[in-house]
Amino acid sequence: MRATIWHNPRCSKSREALAILEAAGADVTIVEYLKVPPGAEELARLYAKAGMTARDGLRLAEPEAKPLRDADEARILAAMAANPILIERPLIETAKGVRLGRPPEKVREIL
């Protein structure tokens, strides 16, 4: 099984999700999204495949997210692409779908 994880190695939830993937024997592509951020179109694709909105994927704990609370999807996606710290992590994609790994065990739904 192949999997891609948009990963932040400093995040415990992201590390836990990666460990679940590796323990399941997945061939994992790791994208450190803070270094190589996904574009707005890629984020829109991932969220659509996960059945969630960009707002659902917005990391509200970040101060930069406050001005986006009433923003539309396009503005949120553009802000995430420009400032990837706003992306809630980790995002995991397999052939079975996409999940936001919060809690990390949610990755098991797409294994």
C-alpha cells in the first residue's frame, strides 16, 4: 500500500500517524509541508477527497488564523498555501481516501 503524509516532524500527532503507517507496512511518501507547501488547488483536492472543508483543515490555534474565521473557502485555501503553518496536520492520503490524522488513529480508516 502506498501512502502520502503531509508531515511536520516536530508534531507528536504527525509522528504518531507516520508510525501507524510504517507499522502497517505502507510505502510512505513524506512531504514536510512547511518546507514544501501544497498549493491551494492541491489542498482543495485533498479536503474534497476527505469530505471536509478548508475551514475544517484550518489550524485555529495559530494567531494568523483569527482573521480567517469568517473567510470563504478560497481565501482560507490561499492563506494556507501562502502560510502553511495554518494547515492542520497531518494529512494522509492512500488509495482509499484522505484523513486528517487527529487523532492519529483516524489513519487506520484508510489503510
